[in-house]
Amino acid sequence: MSRTPRVILSLSVVAVALALISIAVGAYTLSLPDLMATLFGGGTPSDRFIVLKLRLPRVLLAVLVSIGFGLAGALFQSLLRNALASPDIIGISGGASVAAVLSLLVFGATGLVVPLSALLGALVVAFTIYLLSWRSGMNGMRFVLIGVGIAFMAQAVLGYLITRGDVRDAQQALVWMVGGLGGSSWGDILIMAVSLAVLLPAVVVLAAKLRMLQLGDDLAAGLGVSVQRSRLALIVVAVALVAIATALVGPLAFVAFVSAPIARRLVGGGGLALVPSALVAIVLVLGSDFVAQHLIATGAQVPTGIVTGIVGAPYLLWLISTTNREGRAS
Amino acid sequence: MTQADVPRRPAHELRADSVTLNYGGRDIVSNLSVTIPDGKVTVIVGANACGKSTLLRGLSRLLRPASGHVMLDGRDIHSVPSKEVARVVGILPQSPIAPEGITVRDLVARGRYPHQGWFQQWSAADDAAVEHALVATDTAELASRRIEELSGGQRQRVWIAMALSQDPDILLLDEPTTFLDVRHQLDALDVLAALNRERGTTIVMVLHELNLAARYADHMVLMGEGQIIAEGTPAEVVTAARMREAFGLEAQIISDPVSHSPMVIPVGRA
């Protein structure tokens, strides 16, 4: 436990540094004093335009959705006691994407309807998996396997919708497939901020119950947790976190999946590591977005989700191989 | 904490009133009534699949009876808020799960959950309970180790420590000695016997090993096919005729030279 405050502090410092760099650096780079002046209400009109209209919204949205992705992954992985059980692997982000794209392209929805559709789609997927995997008890592995199947289905439906729909813009289509921060607006930021304001207190209350559920259903029930109700509430909250984030920026590949395992490795000690997971997600997304914008030099911008995927996939391999080694040792 | 300032437990009544318990539509325990003697060590024994673990699940409100009631202090246990039950009744199931990487102290501390409210943070009483649990189970020197690093015997003592930190007046345990060698079986049972003796905690456990059951039990419940065949002191319950009835076992009963409890010497199949 003693490592947690240090890890939180270090990750916060890295996150703030990355945020400042992301806002300052670009085709037009601001000096640190100019940046600070602009952020705190001063600055030239052109600096103000670049910072407040172009770069700050992108960074703020990146931070807020990362909290959603990081927490959702941590909650799902602990709840199902399975490191593979993150919403992007088991099709819940996919369900959100499909529903968001469906509402946008087929029904011409705008504004709040899109994230609400994503939420609905993700909930439908989550409870479909829940019902299909239920056999007089909850089995994490069965949940994951059914979820992986559903993730492929969601990907197929998404591909179909995008080809059938009138998406001329390949960039936009890619955002729905892998996620990107290109279209960040203050409206999106408001939606995510309000969602977090509602969902984070629920996470705080449910975290205590989740710590008991980690010990197995029987022990949790014996300690006074109403197992079914708590699990249901946790699923709804985690699904909402990931679905709303996905509706705004797409499924940012692997962020939900890798953040909690990295955070737990840094912290150690078998806790939920919720705050560190959210911070790792922020660092990962800000770093990946910076790479996507500035370090991969192509004509068109690379969606952020491509870079998180490049970071996440090798990490998955490393994680699996080291976990096996430790598994044999114990 | 010294023995003198450890208060004796308040008295409780836990009983099953004509309960029928089923899994997947099949009655495992049918129309069974039993009262758990307060402040005693009760051991439930019986052949495999006789319903002894199911009865324990029923008594600990993990399994809701299909009919009948489990009563705790005169109230149906399912009508009492679960956290309130957890402050009186503790249950250590057969295969609890330790989160990967958790330390002994953190695991034991999780037993304090029923004593914490929504906003009430960790208190000095919580610390004291955890310390006491670690000392009572002889796991204090393991406190900062990770569970994965421990032997089976140490691990089982840690789980018992977690149940102790919950500080229940009645502690139910489902085969707490499974997978332990004989010395570690005795270690675990001695911890529980001491808990009963020093603090008056009521212990109810399912055990496989008949001779250990007879040695540690004040009260024995012998089950067969979802019913109670006999209950009483070990001397009353462990008889040649009953062993034949419950286990289909031809056995001689002698007096255990160490504890003078009845001891089963198997002869063969009845």
C-alpha cells in the first residue's frame, strides 16, 4: 500500500507534463511563459485561439475519456477476476461504437442522442454476455470468451455500417473503428465531465464492495455484500464509463485493457488501483496522441487509437508471458 | 491485547427450522431442523454428498432455503440486513480467492468490511482486530508477505485470520483442514479451539476426518442423505452402529489415548 501515493504522484507529474507539452508543441510552438499566460487568461489573440480553441479541448477530452477507459477496464478486470476481461476485448466498446454509428449514420442523430445510443448499445452487449455466460453462477472465463465472440460481431456490423453508410471520410470511419481525438469540442468535454461527475461517486461507493467480490462470491456474501446487486451495479457503472467515452472518441484501442495491469504492477499489493489505473490511461492516451499528431509524419493525421494499439499490443504479449512465469513460480 | 481485556461474547441462537435446501432443483437437505449450541464447537460430519456443506451454506445465509427458515436470534436470517448478519456470523467457504499480489495484512484487513460504514474510514478498532487476528493465528510475522509466497498451511491460517478479523460471535467453516497435512490440520483446529475457549466464539465446522472431529467437537452432528442421523456429544454420536449407517463402514470404536474422545478404527466395508 505504501507505494500507492508515490505512484499516484509520479503519474500525475508525468500527466501534467504531457498535457502542457501537448498544448504548447505543434506547427506553432508556444514558450512556457506564453503558454502559462494564455492558460491563465492572458496571451495574444492568436495564442488564445490556438490554445483555447484547438489544443486545450483535445487535451481535456483526452484526460476525461482516459479516466473513463482506465476505470472501466480496472472495474471489469477485477469484477471478472480476469485480465482479459476489459470492455474493449469483450465487445462492450464495440457495442457502444455500433450503436453510436447506427444513430449517427442511419438515424442522423446529433448531440446527446449519440452517447446515449452508445450507452444503450454497450448495455445491451454487456447483458447479452451476462445472460449467455450465466450457468448457476458467474464464470469470468466464459464471460470473456462469449465477449470476444461478440466483439468480432460488433466489428463486423461496424464495418458493414461504415461501408453502407455515406462515410466518405476515411478518417471519420477510422475514428469509429479504432478511436481518435481529432474532433474534440467543448460540448464533448461537457458531456464527459457531467458523466464522470455522476459516475465517479458511484465508483467510490462500489469499490468497497468490489474489494470483497475479489475474494469470491461466497466470502463476499458472508461479509455482508449483496453479491448480485453489487455486481449488476458495477457492470452498469463500468459500461457507462466506457460507452460514453467511446461515443465521444471511439474505442481507443487497448487503453481500457492495459491501464489497470500497468497500474497494478506499479503499485503492487492486490488492491483495485483505481486512481493509478485512470492516471496510467491518461499518460498513455496523452503520449499516444502526441505521437499520433507530431511524430508519425504523414499527410493525414493518424488516429490516436492506432498508436494506443501499437503500444498496447506488445504490452499484452509481455504481460501474458511474464504472468505465466510468475504463475508457475507460485 | 491480553486475555483479561477480551470480553466474552454475547449469546446468540442460530437454528434451522425444517429447512429444505436445494441446488438446481434437487433437494440436498430436506426438512432438517438443528439448533447450534451457543459457545460450543459443533462439527458436522457425514459421507460425501450427504448435504453437510449445503447445510453450512444454509446456516450462513449463502443459500436461501426452498422451505423452512434459518433463524438468528429469533429472526429469519434473510430478513436481517446482510452486513448486520456479518457482524455476528462469519463464514469461511471452502475455496476463497486471494487477489493476486495481496499481502497477508491487507487480506486479513478485508474481514473488517462489515464493521465499516459508507463514509466511516479505517479505525483504531479495525487495526486492533487485525492485529489480534494475526497474533491469534500465528501469522503476524507473515503480515507483509504476499499470499502466493505462503505454504498451504500458512495460507489456511491467514484465511482463518481474515475470518477472525471479521470478529464474528459465530464462525462457520467449510472443511478448514482440506489440503493440509496432519500437523497443519491440528494447527488450524487448535487456533479455532483456542478462539472458542478464550473468547467464547461459537464454532461450526464441516470436517471430513472423523477422529479429529470427535477430538475437537463439543457437539457433533452426523448427517446422511440430507438428514441428521444423530447429534450429541462425540461419545453419543460416534458408535459402531452409526458409522455403519452413515458411512457403510464396519468399524471398532476405541478411546483416543490422547484426548479420550471416541476414535474410529475402520475394519472394512459394512
